[in-house]
Amino acid sequence: MSANSCLKIMSELNPHFDLIVSQLLAQMSLEEKIGQMSQLAGHEGWIPEHLIHALQAGKVGSVLNEVDLRTVNELQRIAVEESRLGIPLLIGRDVIHGFKTIFPIPLGQAASWSEEVVEQGARVSALESSTCGVNWTFAPMIDISRDPRWGRIAESLGEDPYLCSTLGVAMVKGFQGKNLKDTGSIAACAKHFAGYGASESGRDYNTANIPENELRNVYLPPFKAAADAGVATFMASFSDLNGVPASGNEWLMKEVLREEWNYPGFVVSDWDSIRQLTVHGFTANDKEAAFEAANAGIDMEMVSSTYHDHLQALVAEGKIDIEQIDFMVGRILTLKYDLGLFDNPYTDPSSLPKVLADENIAAAKQAALKSCVLLKNSNNVLPISTNAVNSLAVIGPLANDGYEQLGTWIFDGEAQHSQTCLQAIKDFVGDDVEVKYAKALKNTRSDDQDAFEHAIAMAKSSDVALMFLGEESILSGEAHCRSTIDLPGSQEQLIEAIAETGTPIVLVVMAGRPLTLTNIVDKVDSILYAWHPGTMGGPAIADLIFGVKSPSGKLPVTFPRTVGQIPLYYAQKHTGKPATNDSFVHMNDIPERAAQTSLGMAATHLDTHFSPLFSFGYGLSYSKFEYSNITLSKNNIAIGDTLTISVQLTNTGDYDSDEIAQLYIRDLVGSVTRPVKELKGFQRIHLTAGETKTIHFELSSDDLAFYDRKMQLNAEPGQFHLWLGGSSEASLRTEFNLIDAK
């Protein structure tokens, strides 16, 4: 293929190629093209000589992790004014759940089940980071995550393809706005393509072995949704997928992403992941690594230099076609055009919104309010009326730590801007209620119990003990995985000690993952799961504790009883011997010398019940909700038709509150086995006390499609069950049929 014909094809895919890209490509040397494919690290406020020379020579396409605005503008000036062709830079930064204003971790935001919350969080993040010249973020992370041992589950949107797809698209919209050229819009990046969340044993960077059918039905849908929504870039995973590392995976990057999905944006490697192809044992050296990555379609290399060092030779040797290089560079240049960088690469701080603006802080508080999940509330200990108590004991290492509540992977948020729970509680109750405070443990990992006595004495003399426990932010995130997921250190012992006082306990958990709370769930009266709630975690949690708002979050991931149940998720297969309560026998109840076949012969463990501690979609409110009168627009729908489902939702309690109505289906018979339940819709509905609303869902035949044993996407005629309710354990059920009308 000639260079001209290659450019013609590119221009047909994207009209910008005719205007800017084709002209630039025609002028660029191979060395300059490779420069566009190279991303170098910034140096936090200064520009070393080697970077200046590389910019002047046109050997840099992007700079990573530079957020000093004067430095960013100077980098752009050198690239535009001192290089031969004056091509501006992409300035990349991990803006995962906030810039200066920090929102709940993404897993926490997913617990809001709110597209509005997620989109607004990304919008604020984009607006604030753009004030420092950032024009590209490496989010959303839309890896399906079903192993809470994995540290990066904190960055994920949970275990379910539908929820992850919906919220991932909302995040893309928030970052990119209506137009990438608009002030405050930055390019998003769908990561990590693909299967990273299935790393074996929950260990980061580990192998992921996923059958293609499962890959297509579970792990790829969020990426397809992001691609369809116009996400600007993709990032390849660190891990190897079925034996082939993602950064060299031609099937994934070319056949799926380019040929099946027709994705026009560009793909960036993860940090050093091209060079790591050799560490994987996939290539013998950096030159082979550069070949495999370029051949697979990794358009830009992050930080490592295999492209810089070897692509010219690979082209000269005929191993990499120049036409392929043009395609790859063309995609990078197109994004720069779409961002308006050729018009103006500089950032004028006077024309941009302020960081930590009042509206940003308010948005962060709303996100934290809607992300907290009430897991338990015995005897309605919550909400606490300030008229009913004289004193409160605030206990725990996370009660007054503004940094730890921010969560993992925040580079620009600062503890000084956080409002802690202790501070917010004191502000709320004022002089009406005595607030006592005991840290009790140095940090969440501490085994030192010397300070327990002070905390116990405080609890004894208080009406309610508010305990703030969980994980420090360092215990989750990239490379921070755990083999057990219980409360670390002596936190369980602290709960037991406070429980012995008889004072009612409200446990607020801050963590970057689901924790196994089995040992302490019966020792506390209430559990509010706050994740790592961000800058405004304190005021949001105080509002929930004192009943200004009712908790309304729902779990985006299953909480196991024990780590031995992992992976545990709601959309499991039925199996040939499904677990039932009748078939379950605990090992302590097995008679001595019982026959091997005398037990239930089902898919269970002997030492723990097969059910989770808390199910996907679960979350309590201060109010109660009742679902009734489910109706279908028809009992049989043809392929190509849409089914309308209606249900009455009533707030039968005494509090105004939001409820998240969830729709699940089961395809009873398929050419491949299907999950016992699949989420296919949800709505966040506000109801005042006593109010009833009729809500409607639509379900098309396309929503029933799945990849069959031939890897074809089809909706197969047959019978379906449909549930509506407030969690994956919804019991209000009806049935319908999908028919082939041909």
C-alpha cells in the first residue's frame, strides 16, 4: 500500500486527516514520526537538557506527570516554536478520582449507581486538571473486578459488565465534555485492555487466563461501550492474556479493537509495558519488544524507549511498514487536532475555573453522600438524634485523618483540604453534644493495643460509640494487593473490646476494597461502608449519621464471608449441581464416619455457607421500599422488538430517600450456559415518605444477546425470567419469551 493510499483510507475514516494530519505526515521524517509515538516523563517543575533537545528535535509526542503550569507552557513552547514542524504535546496525568478536589474512589462512586455522580466527578476532575495544562487523563479504569484481593479494584467500577459499561461511559462524557476543544475538556483513556482485573490470585500484573467466550461476554463489554461513546484513547494492560501480553497482543488490538469495533482512537502502552515484554519472556530483547508492540498496534509507548531505539531499524529492515507507522502517528495527531492544540497549545490560567471551587466541593460531597452503603442498622441506631444523646465517643485511626480518607492513586489532592469525620461531627453537634475522641491505634495496621483502655473508658461513658476503621489508602491501589481482606492489625480486637462495654456501636468503614466483616458483623449495631470518600467525606458521613440524608448507596461488588469464597459474584453459572440451603451441610454437622455420598453433593464449601455476606446491589436505607404490580407490555417479544416493564415502587417508611431499582434477567436455556442473573437496568428514584411511583424499564432483544460457542453475538429465542427489586436478591419475578418471528 502506498503512503498516499494509506492517507486516503485514513481520511475516509476521519475527515481531519485531509486538513492537518495528511499534510503533517507528508512532511515528517521517520524519526519525527517515531517521536510522536514516544511519551516521556516530566520532572516536576523543571526541564532537563535531554528533554529540551528531544523536544527541539521533534522526538516527543507526549509528556507525562508534569502539572506545574509554567513548565507545561514552556514544554509546549519549545515543542511548537523550536522544533521543525511545531507539533504540540499531549500532557498526560493520572486524574483518577479528582485533581485537587478528590471524589470517592471509583469503586465508591460505582456504589452510587448514578451516572450523574460519576459524570460530574469526571467533569470536575477535567476542569481542575486542565488549569495546569493537563489535556489527557488515564481513566476510566473499566476492568471487571471480581477479586477483592486485587489492589486496583479500588479504581474499578465493580464486578458487573452492565454497571461498569454504563458508569464508564458516564465518566468518559465527564472528562471529554461535549467537545474536546471546549475549555476544561480533556481526553479520556479506557484502561486496561483487557482482562487485567482477572489477574490470578488477585496479584497485580499477574497472568489472566480467560476463555474467549467469557472474555467477550464479561470483560470486553465495558471497553466496547467506551469505544462506542467516543473515548479518545485506550491503554493496554500490563498482564498477559491467555499467554500473550496485552502490549504485544495482535488479536486483541487489531482484530477486536480495530477490525471488529472500528475504533479510530489511539492506544498507549502502560508504564514501561513494552520493554516488559522481554521480562514476560515473550521477546528476547527490546528490539523484538518494539516489533511485537508496533505490530500489535500500540501507537504510543509510555516512558520506555524501545520505539525510539529500534523502530527506525525495524522499518529499514522491512519488518514494520511505513504505512503502519503513518496510521499510528495519524491517530495521535488527530487527537491533538481534536483537542484544539494546533490552534492553541497554551493554558491561560486567567480563563479557567478555579480548583477547589465551592461548586466542586459541593459535587464531591454529593458523591460521597450517594456512595456510602448502609450494610446493617440493628434497632435503628442510625440516624442519631442530637436530642437523644448527651455524648458520643469517636474512636479509630481513620476518624481524623484527612489524607487517608482521600484514597489511592491521588497525586494532587492534599490532606489540608479534607474535612475529616471528627471535625464534621463536632461542627454538626456544636455544644449540644459532648464529643470525645480516641485514636486507639496508631494506624489501621497497628497491633499495639496500649491505647485501648482509653477508648474503652470513653465508650463506657458515652451514649454511642462511632468507630472509624478500615484500611489506609496505601493498602489498596496498584501493586498493593492482599492475601486476606479482613480488617488489618488489631482492629477486630478493638471492636470486640468496645462491644463488651455494651455501648451501641456505629462502625464506619473506609477502605479501597470489600473487606470480610464476618468476624465483627454481629458485634456492632450499624455498619456504614464509606469506601475512601474523598475531600468531603467527613461532612457527608456526618449528614448520614445524623439523618440529614438517608444512605442510598448499593454495593457494586459482592462482599464474601471469607477470602476462600473468592471469586464470588452474583452472576455465577447455575452448574449441574447448584448449591441450595437444603444441600448445604456444615462440616461441624457431619456425623463421624459419614458416607462420602451422604452430603448434599452440591457446589458448596464445607466450612462456610455458599452465600455472600452482602450481595451485589445490596444497601439499606433509613426508610423501607416495596415493589409491586410488575407488568409487561407483552409476554412475547420478537427479535428486533422492545419490551416495556413497569413496576410500582412505594416508600413505606418514614424518611424521604432514594432507592435504586434494579432489573435482572435470566436466560433459562442457551447454546452456552448463562448466568443465574444478569443486571440489565437500574434507576435511582427519589421518593418522599409514603410516596408511590410507577417506574418503567425498556428491554430490547439486543439486551438479551450474548456470544455463543461460535463467538457470534446473538439473541437466542427462549424463555426468560425477569426480576425487579433493590438488590441482586430481588424476588419480584415475572417471565417473558423471546421468539423468532421469521
